[in-house]
Amino acid sequence: MATDEPVFADVSIGQDVYNEDGERLGSVRGVDDDGFYVASPSGTDTLTLTDARDVFGTAYVMWRCWECGEMGEIGDQLPANCPNCDAPREQLYYWAED
């Protein structure tokens, strides 16, 4: 019998994440109400702003602050700091808003 109850994964910060083929995708960087976020392993290609726009579409690519959740539009690059809480750029990440 199918239910509409959400299924929650038991994940924690730093836990390794693998795909169905057993390849390591990275480690859990954070968890929120929408799911969990994975940090790519070092040595992997990063997603540039141009790549992100190709994947998500220009209108929907934003930045989001890991510390306070503030979101904003991306110009040519991420801001140097979060304008809301002053967290450094390293705490900002690309966000696809639909």
C-alpha cells in the first residue's frame, strides 16, 4: 500500500554518498528541509557559473547562503560576502530556484 508520507534518509554531515554503481559522489555537506547537499571530492571538475546556467537556465540560477539562507541573483560571480549575515563567499553556493 502506497502512502503519501515522506521518506527520510538517515544522513549526517561528512557521510560519503555513492551512486547506484558504487562510485563515490562526495560527502554530505549539509542537510535541510529540502534534502542534503554533497561536496564533490577534490580533484573533480567544479560547476562554473556558465555550466550552471546551461544546466538550470539563466532565470533560475541564484546563490544561497549556507549560514542564514539568504538568496540573491547571480551577476558575473558570487558576492564576496553574504549581504545579510556577512558570511564569506565560501558559505555561498549555487541554487536552482523554480
